[in-house]
Amino acid sequence: MPHTKTDSDVEALAKLQVRLIAHAPNLLKPGGILVICPCSLASREGEAQADAVLRSGLPLVHAPLQPGGWLNQEWIDARGNLRTLPFHGDFGEAQSGMDGFFASRFRRTA
């Protein structure tokens, strides 16, 4: 079943993510790391959430990811966020492709 979420499901999840992200700095020490990482192709749950963090005034700064090790250059965008797509990855005949995934890393300031 390729589409299990409706637009209203995605919107509700994005609103929940906003609340979770707003609370997250309270759980981090200064220098602590927050990673936003929805397993979703929807930019409302990925890129838009990362952009909202930067505009929010929360005590978080972006900590760009760098390619290397298991992080393929093809998966890292110009801003240092990870985005995988179903056509990424060739793991042999038994397992090819991967899920749509997004990750953005932030560091708590003060």
C-alpha cells in the first residue's frame, strides 16, 4: 500500500511535530543535539519543520550533516540536511531502494 496517509493525516502529524520540537530544548543541556527525522517524503514534515526551527527563536542552531561513512553525498543537500528517496540505494536483488527519509540536526545554544 504506497499511500497510507491522507493530506489531513500529514497536516496533523506536522502540527504535532511543531509541538514536540518546541518542547525539545527543555530536554537538552546546552550543546545537546536534537535531530528531526521523520520517515516521510512530505516536506511539511521535513524541510518545512527544519526551516521553522530556524525562524522560531528556539535556542537551537543548525548543525549541518557532512557526507562520509554511511552518509552518501547524494543524500545530503546544500544546507546539510539528509533526504533519501525511494530510488536511492542499491542493496542487491533482495533489497533495493529505501524509504523516503529526512533528517536535520540542531545544537542547543544556551
